[in-house]
Amino acid sequence: MSTYNKTAFITGATSGIGKATAQLFASHGIRLVLCGRRQAQLDSLKKELGVKTKVHTLNFDVRDREEVKTAIESLPEDFAQIDILVNNAGNAHGLDPIQEGDLADWDAMIDINVKGLLYVTRAILPGMITRQSGHIINIGSTAGKEVYPNGNVYCASKHAVDAINQGMRIDLNEHGIRVGAVNPGLVETEFSEVRFKGDLERAKKVYQGYQPLTPEDIADIIYFVVTRPYHVNIADLVVMPTAQASSTIVKKKA
């Protein structure tokens, strides 16, 4: 499917998978609405990608339903028609057994990974339904397919994304809107740095001894998904580095 004259809305666009997807989309001329909480990074990305395509940025927190509504309603006419929504914003906080879990960590994961995805999607859907077209890509995780030790609430939030993805596809079928999920395994991003609350040494160890996926690997997949002929919908895709067999089995160099 041609991406000519298409507009993509990407949450969590300031780093990792969101940023790599924005960069790849820009190289193919897709107009971009880039969303995040860090204005400096949004400004830098707009300057970088603005030479390739039209870019509009929105600084808001997906956890705040009023901020989401106000931001999306503020879109200028050139960016108001969203053809592709990439629900990428997400986070993991802590890696504790359930009995030691931090309630603030639980709130952050559920509010961003689940409620934030719902708030953004709900605000964008009316336009897609009116046009009877659109494509929603929900970024899930292998943690939404299995549960691993101390993953409890994070895994639960990603299992929720998996269920929402399936329910969304059913509910929007009559409106001709494509819905699919990309579920990555180990990708080297800021993910572990956030999970371990700035402990860079601990975060670095997650990716040592094997070749993890890169944000660009996932961006390639997302671009592939959105460029299939419109009658083709990639509903649910799981991708892991070759070294990874499951959330707990990774072949590392001795």
C-alpha cells in the first residue's frame, strides 16, 4: 500500500522504537505527529525530520485523559486526519515479587501501558470511523504472551494490551480499520534503564553476551506491516532476537 499523503501519529516518539519508527516513516515521506513528554527531544526530532516530511509535535502525558483530548483536538488541519496510529508509549517500573511491589510503579505501568493506549485510541477513532479506514498498530511485548518471575504487573499490563488489541480488531472490523500488534522480545532501548530507575550498570547487563534487537529492527517491521495491501492485516506478530527463546531463556556467550 502506498504511504503517499499519509499521516502517522506516534506516541512515545522521543526515543527507542518510537523514534526509530518516526525516522523510517519520514524517509518515506509520511507526515508525522510525534508525541512525548520531553519537549527538547521533540524539538530535536522535528528539526531532524522536518527536512524530509511535514512534522507536528505534541507534548502531553498519555496518562492524563484531558491532556490527551486537548492535544489531539488542537491538531492543525494538515495533520488532523490520522491514517496510521502507532501506540508505542509504554514503560516498565521495577522487577519485584508481587509482595514487595511498589504501588506507584504499578500505577505507572497500568496508567501508561493500558489506560494511555485507550485514551489516545479513543480520541483518534472518530475520524477513522467517519472515513471507514485507518490502521492501528499496538506495540505489545512477549511479556503479553507469557509471565516471568517478578514480571507480575508489567506482564499483566501487556496481557491487557494483547486483549485490547484483539477486542479492538473485532469492534472495528465493520468500519474497515486494520488493527494489529507487534510484540517484541529483548530490544536494546531505554526500557531497562527506566525499569531499574537509572541504574545504568544493571540495565546494561540485560543486553550483554548476545545480540539483542534494535529499535530499527522493530521500525522495519512496523513499516512492513503498514505498507501491506489494504486487504492484508497482520493481526499479531511476535519477534525476538535469535538468541532469545522465551522471556527467561537467552543464549549468552560464556
